[in-house]
Amino acid sequence: MLDSELLEILVCPETKQPLRLVERSEVDRLLGALDGEPRTVSGGEVAPMEGALVREDDTRLYPVRDGIPIMLIDEAVELS
């Protein structure tokens, strides 16, 4: 889904923590474990995604759509 060299340099834009790639099935599991409907950090609806990048501390998810990581803080999903 994403180039391995790109994955090595991407970090959370907020905390600079490393990110790990998760496939759609893992995204579904993470979002399903949340209380209530998942929302973006800005309060918006979570759009469909093919995968995601999850911050090292497992508290934030950045969507991947059409093979492009969306590294905007407002588009992230809070997992904690």
C-alpha cells in the first residue's frame, strides 16, 4: 500500500512519534473498539479509508486513502 522508504520517514505531525501501517481489517477493529461513533480530531465524520498509520502510543490514527497518507492533525482519529 505504501512505499517502505516513505514509511521510514513519516512521523506524527503533532508529536513526531513513529507510525506503523495497519490494514483495513485492523482499522475496523480499532474504530470498533471506540465508545460511540468515531470522529476526527476536528469533530467530523470519519471517511472510508483503505488503511491507516497509527502513532507509536496507539492513541491517534491517520487515514490512508488511495495510497496517500492523510497527515493532517484535524483529519486524525483519536483512539484513546
